[in-house]
Amino acid sequence: MFFKKKIVLGITASIAAYKAASICSRLVGMGAVVIPVMTPNSLNFINPITFSSISGNKTIIDQFRNQKIIYHISLSHSADIFLIAPASADTISKLSYGIGDNFLTTSAISAKCPVLIAPAMNESMYLDPIIQKNIQRLERSGKYFFTGPKSGKLACGEEGLGRMEDEEIIIEKLGELLSHNNDLKGKKIIITAGGTKEFIDTVRYISNKSSGKMGHALAGEAYFRGASEVILISTAKNLSPPYGVKVEYVENTGEMKESLLKYFANSDIIIMAAAVSDIIPVQKYDFKLKKKNDILSKIKFKENEDILKILAERKKKGQYLIGFAAESGYSTIDIMEKIKDKNADMIIANDISKEGIGMDSDFNEVDIIKKDGSIKKLARNEKRIIARGIWDEITEILITP
């Protein structure tokens, strides 16, 4: 698991800094290449020579000592995983707000790999509402993961929550994240997102409330898991593009279909998370219709083409096709019929009649329904966490013989 894996080990200003030496030793013993990085204040707790000696690599402290290359970028971009143990309240808060004022914070912020954080501090600091909010902000990003802390005797003499997690659990969590970080290696992914706009005239259109957040979260998670190429075909121009993902913006069904067919043949996994309009205008007028000119008689609609079905007809052996079903209540029987009708491998169903989830929300709650009829329920959570659960199910199927 750890053999030849490049691990950046960040050490911050905490009395638990001495425990990082044991973690470093165990990782090196398992064949990992460990690069120690210390914050300036952590030098008050442990000597950097300790980590240099154990790892066989010079401990990095100074932000601007390396002049030949921008080292915080080259190091973080080449790392397989990033571990900050112990992590102080100060460092957690800086990462939460994107403050890169030392080598550790700048390299963690620029990292493309998962960042595992093991907090260590007094209970009153850990439970402070601001610190808790900062932890939650980092977790929601999908890039940062936390392990611990646990309860016990603290350095100040008090009993409480704040001791750094046991090194066995930290290393176990590190191994889990490493496996996730490579489970889409070599795969080419296409994901659609957002609601299409089908114009009636130059100013009016028919659309839906889809925000595109679920599709964007799925794309970000796919890149995070090591996919060789992630193409996001999205109508949501207002959302920030996920890091490392190629984004093509479209507006209507025709443009989305054209983009999909351009990449479809060479793709491995296709996720249709976009809410494509079920009906479209029979005619689009190249001027604004006037109300006084009997506007209602000029607006007529027809059923839209089914992109998922079109893709299913072209699907080759080895390609995996996934659809979404946003319904106001649904039955498993209906979804299974849809899977059969559209020749999909999986459909993600969500009940949009439930308040606070689904379209235009940051949260979702879904049923993952597979071709064999098995169902996996994902309880209400942030869409990035839901995206992680969906990819867990997809990758489990792909790696099962």
C-alpha cells in the first residue's frame, strides 16, 4: 500500500509533534518516501533533524529557501497524499481561509492529492465554534479529511477531547485515502450538469431549477480519484469549474448532445447528471414575441429527444452508463423499468419533493439503483460527500470480477 508512495508529512506547533516522529518512522518502514515539512513555530516543540534522520530527506521549513523551482508547487503536485499530524487550530484555520503564509500551508493548499488532518489541541480550542466551522468548511471541500481527535489526558493537565488520534488509526486512514486516490486511474469520464435552456424566442425559454452542483461535485471527485481525463459538459456557468476538469459549457439539448457525442466513443464512464428538458418549443423565434400579437397561439411544444437513450444505443462493451432521475416521489419498479428501457447500468434517484435537498440545494439524498436491482441509500449530506458515495459504488462494481 505505502511502497514508493510519496507522502508529505506536515508538523505544526503542538506538544503532540513528537508523535509525528513515530508516524514518520512507521511509514518509512513500510517503504514510503516521506518528505517532512514543519511550520516555523513547530520548531519550539521538536528538532527538524529528528525528521530528517528518520525519513532520509531534509526537513523543509523555509518558504523561500529553494530558488531554482517553486518547490511548494512541485512538491505538492508530485505527492500521493498529504498528512498534517499534529494539526494546530492555527493551521486548520489558515487552510480553511486559504491563507498560505508558510511552506506547509502553501503546499497543502496547492496539493492535488487528499490532505489528511489529525487535530491536536486543548478541548476548549477544538470545540470553539469558529474552529468547528473551519473544520466543517474544509471537510465540505472534499479535499480535506479529518481523523480524531480523541479524549484523554491533555498536555495542560486537563481531561478532555483534543488528543491526537492514535498513529495506527492515522496510518489506516492514510491507506484508505491512498486507495481511493487511484481507483479511477486510467479512466476517461464524461459528466453532464445543470438544466438546459430551450429558447422560445430571443428572451424567453423553458428550463428547470437544476443548479449543476451535483454534476460539478461528481466531476471534482472523479479527478480527485485519479481519472486520466474528466470532461464536464455543463450549463452552470455561474459555478466555479472543478480543479483539473475540462469544462465545456452548453445551453440547450442540441449543444449538450453534440458535445457528448464528440467524446463518447473514447470514454469509459458517462454520468448524465444534467436535467435535460423533457419538452422543447416546436419553433424558436429570432425576435421577442409580442403579447398583443396572440402570443399563446404561437407557442407550441413537443417532446424532447432522450440523450441517455441515444447514448445507450451507441454504448460499447466496457462502457458504463449512469443516469439521474429527479422525481416527486418514485418507486423502485419505475426506476428499474427506466434502467431497462434506457439500457443504463445505474440510475441515481432522488425525491425532489423533499425539502432542502436536490435541485438548487447544496445537499442531496439519493438511492443508487443498479441493473441487478440492488439499492444503496445515501442519507442527506453535502453534494460533494454524496458524490463520493456514488463513486464508491461505481468503482466497487468496476473492480469486482
